[in-house]
Amino acid sequence: MSTPLLEVNNLRVSFKMHAGEVQAVRGVSFTLDKGEVLAIVGESGSGKSVTAQTLMRLTPTPPSYIKEGSILYEGKTDITKLSEAQMRKVRGAEMGMIFQDPMTSLNPTMTVGMQIAEGIRKHEKLSKKVALARAVELLKLVGMSNPEGRIHQYPHELSGGMRQRVMIAIALACHPKLLIADEPTTALDVTIQAQIMDVMRDVQEKTGTSIILITHDLGVVAELAQRVIVMYAGQVAEQGSLHDIFYNPRHPYTWGLLKSVPRLDSDRNSDLSSIPGTPPDLYAPPKGCAFAARCPYAMKLCLENDPPQFEIDGPAHTAKCWLNHPDAPKVDRPIETGGAAHV
Amino acid sequence: MSDAPILELTDLRKHFNLSGGRVLKAVDGLNFNVRRGETFGLVGESGCGKSTAGRTIMQLYEPTSGSIKFDGRDVSRLTKSERMKFTKEMQMVFQDPYASLNPRMTVGKIIGEGLEIHGLASGRKRTERVAELLDAVGLNEEHANRFPHEFSGGQRQRIGIARALAIEPKFIVADEPISALDVSVQAQVVNLFKKLQRERDLTYLFIAHDLAMVKHISDRIGVMYLGKLVEVADSDELNANPLHPYTQSLLSAIPLPDPEQQKSRERIILKGEIPSPLNPPSGCPFRTRCPHAMDVCAQTMPEFKEVKPGHFVACHLY
């Protein structure tokens, strides 16, 4: 097996605020293989975006600090140890990022072509003409009609879907090995979301880049991802293949997430199942399992002891829940969970 | 549920005059009824006019033409005092639980304000009533003395719902009430809406862009595109048998949280984007993106007609 593109080990990121320290990311570990599409799922405040931004060192210091852990890129460079000047060579060239809001992430005073060419010229020292020609190619890649005309337009002349295509083109401009997409379709309408997901799948197939997809939408995960990490309160609650997470989930939080999505064939007269309560305060995370307070299966042990990652049929699928301990009581997984009915 | 409509819209239009003599036809000829005790879901993408429709029904905008009948009365042109009576019957829950609560008022004041304005309760009675309402939406009495910033998004939306319920309206217009919330919290709030409806005989107009959620909460659904209704049907019928090509593509664009189902189904991915409502296409507004567009579609707007009992569609294919 070749070296993974990215190896994240026990990453901890905190924000030092007036009121104290917010422990946004609390010991996250995962690997990403070359050409793999990994989804990080979680709700607001789960630490998914901070994790992704830390991979590119985009969270400002202060207030954020990497307290512990390493991010090994291609098995040799530790991203957490790089200086800002060194990071500038990595951003864009090695890793590209797509942000959620295409309205505010583009420069309103620059034409689309110049914005795409900017990164290319910076990293590859090409002439303006050559860089613009490449911008046209990139716009073609992301399915933009009339790319020769579009490069002379400003962001305000484009719709939300088109701006998101431009963002993808900018992120891809220097052939990065890793594309980080933070909620790339959340701000878009469903029919446009479907178009953008199509573009991302197409781009991944054509360029072979690895993708980390940050999202709260399990539908988007099912459509694009190969492997899934479920985050809760700054930690990895469960991780596994797409099939593991949807058809053999082993963490009650994953069950809750899967069950709270309405399905087109669900019974209208029954209540949606929801997860009671709210996530814990990350100024003072609980001592035991972070999910215990909301978990219908919580035991006394869960309130006292933070569970380790239990391997489920091998290291590729792990769940941070005591229910997977050999001595734990057997609970019936709610059978309507995701596709669990097919298992 | 009786079949007598509580709300009847006839050819409702709301046009906005913009600079340079341009006219934005946000809502352009809506015809539908909402039955007493049901939830009517209004769906569509950004800019389709669904929120404007909700606000016009609520009398936040004055309609350009057409009529709104509520409980048999025309309410589209009310005087100030008539409007006051009308707002007692109809209340609204807004999308953004952060922007729609006054940050300087305590929760008790926010919820109790309507009681005071309509002269329904004051003093101790008001405090009791607020406590009851907080309990009904799953919060508790002590929350009345706190300020909105002390609550999470889901809790704030519960406060917004308690405020809407305070003066015991018959009808609630909920404009994207869950789209700013996390998935697990969305489910909590949707369940709350359903519980309150059962307990209080409420009628809802539920406006949203998320067809999966709307399908779950609504008895009937109307689909809007560029200011016009393109299809209305019972929720199950719309899902099982969507007739309008736009409804078909909307349904197929929802990514299903099930990888195998997602892979095996056929998806219709629409070309292009919604045209500007300032310059809508001639004839059928959807024809520029429609996979079945014919010559006639560019010439005449298809009639909105009942093709099956209770199933209305505006499309030349039917």
C-alpha cells in the first residue's frame, strides 16, 4: 500500500477566548488515500470545518492554536510545523479549497478570468495570456457555457451556481492533490446542487484528485463519498466506508442522524425521530462520552469514562461507543436506520 | 378536517416597481385553497415567489391584484383596525431565529407582547399564559426571564413559535421555519409543529425549499416556479405521481440518504438556472429548462387545470 496523501494524528485545536478555551477539535485522527473522496459529516459546532481549515492552516492564530497532533502530508511534511511563508506554497498548489458561500468568497472587483489566473501565475510563473488560456480550460472542465466570454465577467454578473463553478475552477487551477470542499452545495438550490455535485464527481474522475467533503447533508454524502467520518463535539464518533456508515452504523449518534432525515417514502403520520437536547458546551466538555447526555442507550459507564475507538471488523470501521465493547449489553439498532433494513 | 377552505386565493398578484420602470412580478396569478386543519406546503427554489406569497397573504405586503379570502371574508384590502382583528387570526413564524427576535427584550416580553397588544391578558395572567406557552413548545417557565442570545437556534425557533401561538391564531404562515437549523434539531421542530397542530386545530401554510421535509409535514403541496404555481396535489400523490417536469426534476434532485437507492435511481439534472423574474420567458416560464419543451410552450402559458381529482398542473403535456 502506498503512503496515504494525508495522515492526521490526534489533532487538537482550541480557540482562546475571553470566556475561556473553546476546545473545537479534540483528538481527531484519520488518513486520506490518494484519489479518495472522504466526507466529514456533523452538525454545527462539531468541529468539522475547523478540522478542514486546519489542514490548510486557515484558522487565524490567535485566537486558534494547534495544541497537539500532526498532519502528515505525503508521509513527510508536517503541516502543523510549517511557517506562514511555507504554507503559502502549499495552499493552492498542493491543496485547493471550495468555500460554502460563493457570494462572499470571490473578489467582486476582479474578473473571473483574472481570479482563476491569479493562483496559476503566482505558483507557476506563467504569462497572463497563458494563464488566462488555462482559465478557459478550467471553466470548460467545470461545465461553464461560453468560457471565453465568461473570463471577462465579474462575479456579480453570475448566478450562485455559476459562481460555485468558478470557485471549483480556482481551487483546481494548479492541479492540487487535495481538494477541500466546505459545504459546497449548502447555499444552492436543489436543482443547482444536483448540477454542482455532478461537476464535482466529473472533476474527481478526470483529475484523480482526493476530496475532503465537509457537509451536514447525508444525501450529499451518499451521492459523492467513498468513506465517511461522523464528527460530534470535536471528536470522531464513527468512521468507515460509505456502506459501513449507511448500512452498518455502530454509534447511536450516527443512528440518530440517519433517522432524523425525512425519507421520501417515510410515513407522514409518524413523527420524525429526533435527537433530544443539544450538543455539549465545548468550553467545558463532559468527562465521559460527549454524546452520553443525549444518548438513549447511555450507561453509567458512559458518563464516567470516555470510550475509545472500537474496531468493527477491522481498523477501517471504528466507533467511539461503549456499546461495541465485548461485554456491553446488546441493544437493538433502530431498524429503520438509514438502509439498515437492507442488512 | 372539513373541506371548507379557510383560505382562498384567487389570481393573487404581487408586483414590485423597480427603478427605471422595471416591474418584478414576484407573485403572478396564484390560485389555491387551504382547507381548515390541513398543512399546505408551498415549495420552490430561491426567487420563485413563495416567501412573497406568504407575506402577501399575511398582509405584510399589499397585493397588486387578486383576492385573498380568509374564513369567507375578503382580507386583501383592510383598514388598520380591521387588520388588527385579522392578525389575531393569522400569525407568522420566520426563517431566521437569530434576526426575528428582539435582542433587547426578554423571552417573556417577546411572547407576551401580542397578548398585551390585543388586550388578551396582562399582569399575572400574562405571566401564567407565557409559562403555559413555553411549556407547550418544550421550554420552561424560567426561560421567560432570559434574553434570546442565551438560546440555541432550535430553542429560538421554539420561542418564535410560542410567540405566534400566544394570541391563539387559527392559521400560521411558517416561512422556511427549519432551514436555518441542524438536521437533528429540524426533526424536533417539525415534530413540535405537528404536535401543536393536533392539540390546537391549527392550519399551516408551510413555505420551504426542502421538498423532502415539506412532503413529511404537508397534507397537500403546491410547487411554484417564477411567480406561478405549476402543480398542486396531495402530498403522497405528488410524490408518487409528479406530473409537471419541474416537479419531477425537483424530486429527483433531492439526494437520498441511502447510497444504493441513490445509485440505482434515474436522475433528471436540469440544464441552466432559473431565469430572472425581471425578464421571464414568454409562454410557460419553465420552458427554457424543460426537457419536454414544445413550440407551443413558447407561445402560450399553459392553463392551470385539474387533470385528476385534486391534482392540478399547468403544463401543455396534459
